[in-house]
Amino acid sequence: MTIIVHTKNAKSLLDAINNKIEKEELKTWEIRKNSKDQILYNHTPEQWSNTALFKPLNHEKGLELRINWWTGKEPDEATKGYILGRFTEILMVHFRKYFDFLETR
């Protein structure tokens, strides 16, 4: 599952997300890094932590946030859907001024 964020300035959006997470203003999200030192967004409540993480990627329309997981433990579709919904919520509530619209797949 992915979220495509249609924006003219993906870097500003990405910087704003990282900044809010680092300042702990998004209390249930943290930045994790994979073995390639790439950023992943982890939803920290015990029920969801380390199950499905969003990896930000460049996209022709702006920013893509693709669900990833640690090796061998692919989450079920319901878990992916819950995590996608929660991240969509923070985008709509905290970062609405940074994009035109969202697309989920």
C-alpha cells in the first residue's frame, strides 16, 4: 500500500514531517532507519510498532510513502490499512498546506 502526495515541493513536506517527529510533536510516530540508513516512519503504539513502516520516496507527482516491513514479517492487509489510515490522518491534520491532494493505493 502507498500514499501518493501530490505536491510541488516534496522536500519541504518531508522536512516538515521529519521536524515534527523529531520534536515529538507527533507523539505516536518515530523515525527508524533500515540497514541502508534510509528513513522509515514507525507508528509506535505497541499494537502497531515495527509491523508496517512508511518509507518516503521521490515520486513524479511529489512524494510517495510506501509501506515496508522488516524481513520475513509482511503484515496482513488489515494492518497495512490501519497504518495507512493513521498516516493519512496526520498528513491531513498537520501538513495540509504542503500538498494539493492525496492518493492511496
